[in-house]
Amino acid sequence: MIHGEKERIKEVHDPKTREPSNIAASLSASLPMVHIIILNWNQWQLTAECLNSLKKLNYSNFKILLVDNGSTDDSCLELQNRFPEQEILKSNKNLGFGGGCNLGMQKALKEGADFIWLLNNDATADTNALKAMVNLAREKPGLGAIGSQVLDAKQPHAVQAWGGGRISLIWGRSWHIKDRTADTKLDYLIGASLLLKAEALRKVGLFDPGFFLYWEDADLCQRLKKAGWGLAVAEDSRIFHRGNASMQGQGRKWALFFTQSSRRFFIAHAPWPFLPIFCGSILRMVSAIMKGRWPDFLGIVQVYCNYKKCSTQKTLH
């Protein structure tokens, strides 16, 4: 063997001669492609914090789709100035949470995403947030959706939710689970951090745009479960969430949207829809009166003053 051949063989087999960038690119390409969808509405400062947190993720194969949901402030200009390489999908009106996310999800599916991660713009992600969810999805291919531990942004040790929660189809109530629990007990996962399998979405559809705000994540999770897909929480995935930032100081609107969406959900999924609709509304009205939250009370009443209009809405199920 001549000297030149020895050098050539060394060049092929010696790991020191490999380009680190090529190795990283190869490893990244072997990972599932994740499209991260962030929805902005008049909150560019929070959205900027969220985007900055994604720079620290320890998962490399992802693309960010930023959707501006009809903002009336300078959100698009401010975000484009701070993140010039970031593509922004712009809606000419506020489509609600589900409708806005659908814009991003439609593009992600067209571009061949393996998974779609919905992350609220009023949240920041822990370094391991995405990797932990993708790892669980690869370990359990029957999962259609995976959630994160949702921690309070102001009190990082306080748990807002263990990924999701439960729903009573009798009392018309939903509540977040705050302690570690079996995945089989989850009725829904929170849309604040929700990894969705593209294959599952192609079979059950995206968010029902009839839910302008609230309950759209629960509805999608129920459709996934009915189609045979599982729900789970990745224990090592954490986000830090402010919570309801877009509805701060709007108690009447909050109650209005929540009540309208809960009606739509129970009509679609409860065996006796009247029961949870009636019980849930009465319980919320009593709670609002006892706490002196009159805007909430008026928002609930407003739904039933427009009962005829609301009852003619058609579900997509």
C-alpha cells in the first residue's frame, strides 16, 4: 500500500477530519420536522420574548411560522424589525385562536411537517421543551397530541396545569390537572403548548373555526380520541405561561366567548347537551354573583339573550 492510499484512508475514517457542520446537518435531517406556530394579536413584546426563548431549544429541526391575527397596532413592523429573517403570515382580520392557528397549520401541512407545535405567544419555552415532546411522540407513535407542564411565568415553581385537564359532561365544567396523572385520565391538552402529529391532523381535521376563543383545544382532543389517537404529557417538557394575556381586563368578553364555546363543545360531544350547558351556565353565574364579578355575569346572560342566534350555529362534527 502506498503512502498516498494510507493518507486517503485516514481522511475517510478519522473522525477529526469530519466537518462538524456536516455532522450536525446530518443529525438534524434525521429528526422529525417540526413547525412551530406562534399566534400574535397586538402583543409584539410578548411575542418577541417567546421567539427569543426558542433560540435556546436543544432541538434543531424546526421552522417557526409566525401568524399575525389581524393586529391593529404596529406588531408586524416591530416584529419584522427585530426578527428580519422571520416570515410572518398576516390575516386581515382577527380569526380567533383556532382560526389563526389554522392558517399556520395549513401552511405547515403543505410544507410536509411531521409535527406541529402550537405555542402561545405569552409563553416562553424551556430548553428541553420541544425535544422532550418529540422523543415521547417517537416512542409512542399512537399519540396524536402531546402537552407540556405549564408553569406560571411569574412563579416558575407554581404549576398552572399538568398539560391538560378533565371535563364533566354532566356539570358542564372543565378543570386543569395540576399534579402528575395518568395519560388515560386526560380529556384535553392545553393549547398553550400542544404538539400535534401531522398524520393525525390530516385524518381528523384542524381546529373548528366555530370556536372563536376557548374550548377549541378540548374539541380537537376529543376528536383525536374518538379517532383512536392518544393524548399524553411529556414530563420533561416545560413552558412558562402568563395566561389569558389577550383577555386581561375584559371580563364580559371572556365570559361571552367562554360560554358560547362551551355550548358548542357540549352540543358536539355530550350525550345530553342540555344538561352540561344548563348546569355549567348556572354554576358560572352563581360564582360570578358571589364574587361580585358582574361583567362575567352579564357576558353569560348576553349569550342567552342571543340564544336563537347561537342555537343556529352548526358544528363541524
